[in-house]
Amino acid sequence: MAFLQSLRHRSAFQAGLTMLPLFTPLAVFALLGGRVTSRIGARIPAAAGLVVAAAGPTKLARATAHSGLALLVPAFLSWGIGGGLLTPAVVAAAIAAVPGERAGWPRLSTARRGRPGCDGNRGRGGGGWAAGGAGRFLRAFHAVALAPASLYGVAAVFALVSLPRALPGGRR
């Protein structure tokens, strides 16, 4: 959002519309990811979701002050699709790992989870980027974009190695 609002001078509404390709597939692919996870287990959907999601921030790391929708939309789409595949797999694996006597606890933490970073940064120093600081902003933005991409890659390997092939109760 800071990139779109501070560097690209978009309104909060325009920035929100630009990010729809991130959040729409997250919701839609969560349904697909849930079906796939219930059929084959959490391992492959989690790893695949992480790999696909990693492509989003990796693409964003190439953004410039003049990057348009041709770069942003594919980056947001892959990030959202990957997140949609990943989320149900992680939730299924977490719930399956909880002993029966504590079965209600995961629902509490899932219900209270927030979305960090969605509070908007207008009025909190973002205006300084326009005064010759765009290069500094982009260097930081690129580093911040590559960090989750790298972590997604590490997590994908971890998911393949550590998640069980099938869910308890005979379901895969």
C-alpha cells in the first residue's frame, strides 16, 4: 500500500482496487485448496502454495517507481493464489496435529488472526519518499519483497519434509 500510495500517488481507494488481484484469489483458491487438501493431504498443497506465493514478492522485487499493472497484477495474483492453496493446508495440518482433548483451541487462534500491514501508512512518514527518497524507498521495498519470497521457499522445503503424507483418520 505504501508503494501505491506514496510512490505511485494513488488514493487509498485506488490502491485497494489495485490489490484486488491479491485478495480475490486468496478467497477463491482457499476453496480449491481445501478440496485438494482433503483428498491428498496437506504436504503437496502447502508446498505448492508456498512456491506459487513466493513468485509474487519475487516479481515485486523488480518494481520501479513507474511500474504499472503489467508487473503488479501478475505479482499479486501469484501471491494470492499461493496463499489460497496454502491456508487450508496449514489449517488442516494444525488441526490434525492437536490432540482430541484440545480440539477447540486452533479455532480460537484462527478466528482472532488479523492481517498485519493493512493499516495504511499515509500520514506516517510516507510523504518523505516523494522528496528525492524514491530510490531509498525502492531499495527497502525490494529487500522487504525478497525476504518473504526466500522464507516461502524455505517453508516449502520444510512442508515437504515435515508434513505427513495423509491426514489422520485415513484421509490423505
